[in-house]
Amino acid sequence: MAAIPPAPSLPGEARLEVFVFPGALLPDRTLEEDNKFSDAYRLEFLGKKMSELAYMEVLRNRWPKVTSQQLRPSVPGTHALLRLSSILNIMNIPPQIPELPVEAHLEIFLQWSGHSENLDPHNKFSNGRRLEVLGREMAEVAYLDIMNKRWPRVTAEQLIILINATLHGLMEKAVLAYDWKHRVRVIGNPPREYLDLQSAQESHRLFRTYAGAVYVEHGYDILRDWISALTAL
């Protein structure tokens, strides 16, 4: 987890305006000429405008190819910082995905009723169900490894709770970020459990199958590093 930077220090006059609820102060206060921080309402208005400008500059430097329309806050009634922060989720660019050969892509993205369940001795990626089971186990191991290193002081029970609470969400975010569901092709009548392409279960299937293929093609270290990078989504 990234360390939170220290807040810039402020003098006592500023802290009174920031942390004392305005209702506790005198109503209709006039600006104090010898106090540049008076009053809280003025600071709030100024901070709203300047923080929006600063955040806009940060995002523009991070994504220089984004248009002004994409950066412009557009949801009425929402605080500017909250509106702009939502851009991070919309525009968050996923990490480079481990490349896989065509044989793997056929197992991951093609669903068809005539698909054989038999293993092809000449194709290390056959079949999709085997890749899914393998990917489920190896993705959980890799994610456990990542979380254990990130929070070394948590107990085993806390670690399991953390993984159960976040791993499915990571899978769904990754599938959305890579736009995988639009690559799925259905031919004939595949198994009933794979018919709802928009379900969370289909997202889990796609991610696990891809993870299984990554493990087969590249090994554990590449799979773990890829999942670790995905945690930033």
C-alpha cells in the first residue's frame, strides 16, 4: 500500500478555520485584514476551485492524449474532486498483458457445442475447462503471495478474508479493462453455465482461463507479476 504523504503544515489561525465548525463561529463574520485565512467559507470556495484546477493538471500530465471533453467534469450536483476522481477508474489503463498464442485464445474466447473435452497431446492449452481450473488455483496462489508480501503482519485468517473479499473484484475489473467479453464468440449451444456473457461468473471464467494459459505459457513468476500489476486497477 502506498504511503500517504504528509499534509503541508498550517498555522493555528488556519487550523481554527479548518477544524472549528463554522456554526460555532460568529454569524456574518467580516474578513479580518490581519488574518489571511479568514474565513472558512471563503477558504472552502477557494479550495474547491484550486483543487479542481490542480487535479485537472495532474490528470492532463498523466494522460496527455486525453481530450478536454473527457477531462471536463460533467455530472451535475457532484463535487468536482469526486467527479474527476471517477475519471481514474474510467481511464485506468491496464498493465501490458502476457502474450499468448492462437491456440490459447481459441480455448479462452471460443465457446461452441462441439468442443471436445479430450486433451490434445499436441496442444498444451487444451482444453478450456482444464485451463480454467488451473488458472483458478494458480491465480489464488499468486494473489495470496502478493497480499502476504504487501501486508506481512496480518494473520492467516485475516489474509484469507482479504483475498475472498477482493479477488473476484480484481477479476471483474481486469476483464472489463481488457474488454474481453466483446472477444467471446459463441457457436451452437455451449454449456448452459456459459450462456450469460454479462454475468460475473463469465468474468471469473475468462480471467481464470487466461491465467491458466499464462501459467502454462510463461510460468508462475510472470503470472504473479501480471496479477500484482492488476491490483492497481
